[in-house]
Amino acid sequence: MPEINVTPLGAGQDVGRSCILVSIGGKNIMLDCGMHMGYNDDRRFPDFSYITQNGRLTDFLDCVIISHFHLDHCGALPYMSEMVGYDGPIYMTHPTKAICPILLEDFRKITVDKKGETNFFTSQMIKDCMKKVVPLNLHQTVQVDDELEIKAYYAGHVLGAAMVHIKVGSESVVYTVSRNKHAATAWIDKCRPDILISESTYATTIRDSKRCRERDFLKKVHESIERGGKVLIPVFALGRAQELCILLETFWERMNLKAPIYFSTGLTEKANHYYKLFITWTNQKIRKTFVQRNMFEFKHIKAFDRSYADNPGPMLIGKFKRQCSVIMPGYCVQGTIGHKILNGQRKLEMEGRATLDVKLQVEYMSFSAHADAKGIMQLIRMAEPRNMLLVHGEAVKMEFLKGKIEQEFNCYMPANGETATITTNPSVPVDISLSLLKREMALGGSLPDPKKPRTMHGTLIMKENSLKLVSSEQALKELGLNEHQLRFTCRVQLQDPHSDPDTLHRIYTHLKSVLKGYTIQHLPDGTVMVESIVIKVSSSAEDSNAKVLLLSWSYQDEDLGSFLSTLLKKGLPSGLC
Amino acid sequence: MKLYCLSGHPTLPCNVLKFKSTTIMLDCGLDTTSVLNFLPLPLVHSPRLSKLPGWVSKDGTINLEKELKDCAGRVFVDSQPEFCLPERELLDLSTIDVILISNYHCMMALPYITEHTGFTGTVYATEPTLQIGRLLMEEVVNFMERVPKAQSATCWKNKEIQRMLPGPLKDAVDVWTWKRCYSMQEVNSALSKVQLVGYSQKVELFGAVQVSPLSSGYSLGSSNWIIQSHHEKVSYVSGSSLLTTHPQPMDQSSLKNSDVLILTGLTQMPTANPDGMLGEFCSNLAMTIRAGGNVLVPCYSSGVIYDLLECLYQFIESASLGTTPFYFISPVANSSLEFSQIFAEWLCHNKQTKVYLPEPPFPHAELIQTNKLKHYPSIHGDFSSEFRQPCVVFTGHPSLRFGDVVHFMELWGKSSLNTIIFTEPDFSYLDALAPYQPLAMKCVYCPIDTRLNFHQVSKLLKEVQPLHVVCPEQYTQPPLTQSHRSDLMLELQPPPMPYRRCSVLNLPFRRRYERVYILPELANSLVPSEIKPGVSVATVSAVVHSKDNKHTLQSVPKPPPVAPSKKRKRVMDEPPVVMTPKPLLSGAVPLEAFLATLQKHGITEVKVEETADGHILHLQAEDTLIQLEEDGTHIVCDNNEPLRTTLRDLVLRFLQKL
């Protein structure tokens, strides 16, 4: 029985370092190759030794697919391709291909230049790694090889994020990292995959509408500013930053606010350029108006200079430390400072240095674009998967969602290094000769009748990799075989005091009454034919009442022939005219 | 499978393919060359055009003063310009299931087809094709509606009258089908029926066929289409290019193994080399500017203009044209320039890499930023106050019959310092200039057509090897003006099937196979047997389920068990219900082995008699004859059913069942 195996090397019952191995139809695919923000040791990267203990990555993997540019999904890529060693294709969308190397370089700088770690990937390795990337377009069906095909769908979440449909023969898997909250725009075919692999970061939350959250966020910002405080919003430079910028920009415009908004220089500025050039990858509303006004050209939002930090008066900053009020607009992975302060920790140990007292107000707002329970359920309705597999979530929270989903079908949540095996039951594609198919269609009448199924008979020829279904006659011809006729002739003794023609007629009448729905003919040459079975009568020379019936049929009429000979052996009923 | 050809214009095709119960329209080209028969639509009152004498036939019997005007020795229709539509009578357009668009130039007739014909299908196009196509339509509508013309000339179309008119009006064909431009409302309605597709996306149509666009290298988002089922493949090649300009390179390999390849949209300028033309364009431009004249470039608002601007970007400094203003005037100029920058994934590799930096892919962004290139929606408004001469103006429409270009013709035509440079290949430049004669301004003809030429296409066809090629008849003979150039036509074996407007072609291939799916339960129950090395067969009896043009085979449901009843002993009397017919047999029964088998089953007294075709075995104890021949076995026995079935099964052991 064919099966699909899914093994998380990272993100199995955990958040961070997404890396999932899928074996389907003899192909091995790695989905994402991320790093863990909460660790600084080996646990930072997925455990590739799971594969390398048996050989090289390139030999094992058919392709690697990166869903989006967040480091917990692509942060281990140069490590995997250049340090562990992988030379096969890596697929990602255009925006991801553009932005991914910048984030990787940023990550490398922090790790190597600031923290002074060695044994880490270099800038050159990032470049070499990106050379192995094949860009993906939305809805393009990419033939990785003759059998394996992948197709990317718009996922919302962040710029260039994609859901992927992976198909080998009639088996398929859908991998969705993160679902847009504008679920309507993140659409997928009713592709009925065998497994839907989904993130479950917000498994327990069913969040209120986006609009409410936005209003809340703006209210909190506004209150803080009114109090004369400063607001710090630690946020990824790409993705949510732009979303919040648009939100704040319009709010400032409407409320006529004067407090400056800054974003930390470097990445964010560059990021805004990417959003401008890849505007077709954002949502409908933004792209429709882009000719009149590009949403990513901000009036109130400026780049930040370090000297501004101690300026008196209210201000709003993205990605900066030590201010009056901090709003965490997204999920914080365990082990990070964000996670600690959100959990109420008031003393932070700074790396190697003194502790830091946290005095500012901490607010948490789920603005992250990760999927929540509602989004996942919506996706299930669209794609109609047969099984569900959850990754990238905390075990406890996953259980909750699993419970919800299992009311409908199987749900798996393997831990790292653990394999979930799903048996599939694919149908077998076969080429049927059109004449055979049309013959069957014609038999059934113009409209199919569900109560009277149309039965089709044919011969399946299996040659090399081809499966052809043809009529038996055609099969003989195609294979260059002679037909072998098998015939039976059966003598049946019968006492019947009539002349031979009369006996024959009596047989004809008898069979007519017994066999309904068969073609029975009384032919002028002194035979009766039932379908293609021939019946003849002769009488013996001594006793004209002792008749000998000769029944002759071919093997194709075996059932009927056998039945007739048994029937006639019993004699003819009296009272036949 | 049939092909209905609704347009005779080889580069603005409109064909309908009927394939496996689907009706697919391939492109929706609008032949705009008809507008050359009309007077230009001036943006501001033109005393010259308004004082033209009306036309009266020489003998004075036909007076069409109001409709026809004599201008520069030619007769023009004084009416809103009209377009020559694809044929609408050849088949019922409401039966069309889908329309596949290959590039934005080949969709201009869309509103005529999708509106007011009962069309209820879907249009498939790539995103750049849709967006830029919308801009081009919007531009034409805007050009027409800006200068409304009350009168609509129809009398001249009367067959009797048209016959009497001077050429080229006399020779214009199908003038009754010519139509005025559509409205913006019709454009919006037509475009709302478009569904976006990406390259290599597989789109299922009713489960019967699959269509898929491939990059064709000609313009932003331009595509060729593959229309295929599991066993048949039709390739539709329209406007393709192998030159390295801005679009993504052409995908050639996916065209391989086609049963039929429909070839349209080859270059209209087979003898003009685009690179050479580009060089000539630049040098003429520089020469005119240096002499203090203005340059007018009549062009479409998207397409080659991007390449022209890129070429100028490199050329400006070296030719010391740094201070010369370049103007791009069109109602959609801004949108076209902006849109070109956001389709990174549809661009060639070089331009894609720029976006990764991130930088705009086209250098015209820099030309705009440095104020070298300015764009305006029309000559009215800001342009009139900011305009400086000498300058270079890019504006439409290339037919010189409507749009802002008409104004510049009137303005600059009288001075020999100025130059008009034609770059678009769609119109004959002499015909385009006809109503403006006599002209003092210089005319330079540098048509840039990047589509495939005959040399490239024969190489391509050799590579992809389609079984049959269908093409417009124009491609099967050399051009009229160069009848000795046998290299300017398609020569193929077998020869291509030519079509013209209103042709209906029967495409030469027969469908033999169809894909069905055997459900796992049935598949598991099959018993294959090896007939020859590597070839196995299995007999299949199944129920066919057909839904949405997909067929599946399921196991035959078992008949419900007969309820035990008193009548049980009569069951034997019921005639057999044949669920499964017996398979066909093949092979031969070897005598020696068969005898041995008989012996094993206790049949020992066998008399063997040799005949012409084989042997007759007489089973003496049983009084039974078995006739063994190469291609047949005949068992003749008394009514001894157990014996007969035993013998039957013994014979079957030696035979293969199919």
C-alpha cells in the first residue's frame, strides 16, 4: 500500500526552525529550513543528521521549498546548502528570493560580528546558496522532474508567502505555513490532498476581527502618546512593519497627529522598496490604487537616528530599545526577551552585562499573520484534505486544535524526528481505447442511469510503464496473438413422440417461455439458435421417438450452453403445442 | 476537431478550436488597419480638414459630399474611425466556453465578442496582459470619446455605391461589419470576465482538456498556449520572440510533441532587423535634434516604447542630448510606465535581478526622476505650458488617425526641420501619412518587429517537431511585393495547412485513447498473467462512472444474495445472469502434454488420429471426441456435464485468457 511519510526535523510540536521532510511517491521534499530564535547552540538549526547519517542531502532530497522569508522558515538555508552540503533545487517565490538573502545577512552580522560566534555561514555562502534558488510564480505548475510537480498559492501573511501543493501521481500534500487574515484573498483549489500540513501557532486563539484589533492597537498607541510617553513597537522589519506603517500613517493623517513616527534605519527602508516593486504580491486594495499613490511612500514615517532617542516628547518607533511603552504586535518565541517580558519578568539579564529593570508598560496584541484556528478550519473547507498534520505550534495548544479537527478526520502532530505515516489509496490511471469506452457509453443509453450501472469488459495490457485497456479482440490483435476457439457439442437424448420439425418447434416454444430476454430464433434450415448456441434435432433410425439433440456452443457462451444442456436433459414439458 | 478562422489578419488572429466537446477561442485580435480609410480626428479645430471638398462621382450620379472627403488626392470617410471585427456569423459566439488571450495586442476585439453576443464563458489571460490590455483599450476609447463626431457614415458602405468609389475604399472588404469603438463600460464588463493565470499554470476545462500558457518572449506577460488532453496536444503559437528584450524568454521546449501547432503572429517586417532599426532610430533622432528640429514618434503606449526608452537612456549622454526634453503623451502614459515596473516575475533575468537589489527594473524610472522624460495625459493642461522645443514626443495612435499625434502632425508637418519616425509595424507609413500630404517634415521608417522571422520559425519547428502545422495563408507564399523571396515563406513537410478569414479546417488527427482511473478496490482484485516477457494482461470487468468528463472504473457490485426460500430447488431453472462474459482464448493445446494431463485425471483409453489440421482424440471409455487444432479445440460428448467441465478446465489450462 503506498504511503506518505512526514517527519519534522524542526517545528514538530514546537515553534521555530521549521523544517519538515515529506516522502511521497518515492520523492523526498524538504519544506522550509528555518532557525530557532530561542537558542544559540546546535538546537538553533534543524537536525540534518537525521538524513546525513545515511548519506548526502543532495542524494536524498529531490527539492527544498521555502514558504516565506521569516528566519524561522529560511534561517538555516545557507547552513544546510553550504555547510552540510546540498546542491539540488531550492524553490521560493520571487519576493522571498529577493528578501531572504538580506535577512540572512542581517542574521549573520548579528551572530558573527556582534556576538562574535565562529563556525557560522559567511556572506559568500549566502550568495552561493541563493544561486541554487529557482524562483516560483503563483499558480505556476513547476515540474521538478517527470513525476514531481509543485504549485504555489498566495498565502497572505507576509510579502511573497506561499502555500504549496506537492503532487506525485495522484497523491498530494499541501503545506501552508501561515494563513492570511484576509482569508478571502488566500485561496486554494479544491485539490483534495492526502495531507494538509499546517502551522498551528495560534491554535487556541480564535481572534476577533482584524478591524477590532487594529482599533485596539491604535487606541493603545494614542493613549500612550497623549500621556506624553513614547511607544516602542518591536517588529520584524518586513511584513508586519509595513502593515503597521500603513495603519499608523492613515491614523495620523485622520487624527492630525504631530508626534513623529520613526523606523530604525537600514532594513525597513529597503523593505519598503521591496514592497513597492512587488506590489502585485500584496492585497487587492493596495495594488489597485498604486498608480495614483503608492501606499509604501509614507509622509509621517521617517528613518530614525540614534540621537533622537533622548528627545523629549512623545514619539513612536519601530524596533528600538528602552522606551516608555512597548507593544508586542506578534508572537514571541520561548527564550527571547520578548517572551520574558510578556510573561511579566521585570529583570532582564543582558548578555554578559548587568541586569536591566523593565519599567515600561507591556502590551500584547496578536497582530501576527499566523494562522489561527478559524483560518485553519477555513482552509480545510477549501482544500478538503483527507488527513491533517499540525506543525509549528506548542504541543499543548496543538492538542486543542487537534481535538477540534479530529471530530472530522485524522489529525497528526509528530514531534521532531518522529514520523507520521499516512497510507494512501490512489486510483490507477489507465488509457482506455476510445472505441471501447464509446461502446460502453452507447450501451448505457444517452443518459447514465444510476440504478443500472454500465458494466464494461476489456483486457488490461501492462507493458513497461504503460497501462492500456482495450477490448479483448483488440488486445489479441495488438499482442499479435491468434484466437483459439473452444467449442463444445453436446448430445442430449430425448423421448419425444413427434416429428423432428415438430420437436424442434416444441423446443423453440419451451425455450421461449423459459428464457426471457434472450434472442431465440427458429431458423428455416432446421435449427434453433439461442444467442449463438445452435440446437439441431435428429432421430435415431430404430426409434423415431428417441431424439438426439445436438447443442453446440463456444466457450464464450459457456454459462448459457451448460444451462441449456441441463435444461433440455430434463425433457420437454407436456402441453407444449 | 475543427478550427474556425474568424480573422484573416495573420498577426491579429481570432480562431476558434473545437476540441473534445469544448469550444475555445484563441485570441481576439482587432484589425485596426480599417481606420486608414477615415479622416484624422483633430484635437483642436483644423481649418484644413474642415474645408475639404466632398466627393461626387465623376458623372455626378453619386453625391456623398457629407460622408466622403477628398484629401490630398485620396478619398476618406468623414466619420468616427471604425474597426474591422472578427467574423461573427461563422459560428454562434454564445457557444464559446473560453477565450485564451496570448498578448495585449491580440485582445482588442474582446468587448465585441463578450458583450451583446450571449457569451457566458471565461477569458484567460496573464496579469500583465490584462492590465496593459486594459490601458490600451482605455486609451483608444479615450481618443475616440475626446473628440466626439456626430455623424456616422453608412451610405458609402452600400455595395452598389462602394463599387463606384475610388481605391482603396473600393477594395475594402466586409465594410458592413466595421464597427465604431466600444465604450469604457463595455471594456469594464468584458475585462471582468478575465481570469488571471500564470505561466505553466494548468487550467482544467470541464475535466476534458487542460490549457496552459507558456512564456512567448514577445511582450510583458505574452503567452503561447498548450491545449491538451491526456493523449492529444495542440500548441497555439502567437506573437513570439527569441530576441532579448524586456520580457521573459520564450519557452520553446514545452511546445514539443504537438499533434497540431497553430502558428500565427510572425514578424510583419521579415526583412527589417530590429537591432538595425533601433540604431537608425537613434541616429535619426539625434540628427534632427541637433539641427534644431522636433522628433515625433507615433507609438503604442506599451511594448517597444519601453525598449526605445531604455535604448535612449544609454544613448542620451553619448549623443549629448542630456538637455533635450522627452515627452510621452497618452491618457495612460503614467499608468503604463508605472505598471511596467511592478511585473518583475514576467521580465527577463537581467531585469529580475535588478528588482532583487531593490531597484526598478526599467531605467525609465531614472529618466523620470531626473526630469529627462515627462509624461502627460494629453496636450491640454500642464503640457501646453511646460512644453519646450526642440523635443522628442512619443504619442499615439500609430495609425495617425486619432489621438494626440494628429495634433503634432498638423503642428510640425510643415517644417522640414522636423522628423517623424515610425517604429510600429502595424500600419503602412505611406497610408498613414496620406491625409497629411503634402508634408515638409522628414519621414523615417524604422519598423521594429521583434516577433519570429521565417528563419527562426523554421528552426523552431525543426526543434519541436509538430505532426501538423496550421497557419494563415499569407505564410505559405512569399510577400506580394517580394515574390522572388522564397525564403520569406514556410516550407514544411508535410506542407502547412493554410487558413484565411472564414475558413473551417478539419484538423487531421484521430483520438484513440482516453484516460480512466481504476479505483483501488478494483485494481487490487485484478489478476495479471504474463503473456510474453514484460507484457502482462488482466481481464477487467468494471462499472464505468463518468462525471465531469472524468471516467472511473469500479468493481461490479455483487448481486444481492438470493433469499433462501421454498422455491430454492427451482433456482437451477432460472437462466444464468451473465455478469462477466468469458474471456477470449489464445494459444494452442500441445498434444503430448494434454495426453499426459488426461492420464493424470484417469482418462487412459485415448485413440489419437492425425488429421490435416491437427489431431482427433477419441476417448473410448467416455465416447467423447476432442478435436485439437492450432487455433481451435472442439469437444463433442454426450450429455455428461461433469466430464465436459473437467475436459473444459483441462483444455483451459493450456490457453491464455484475454
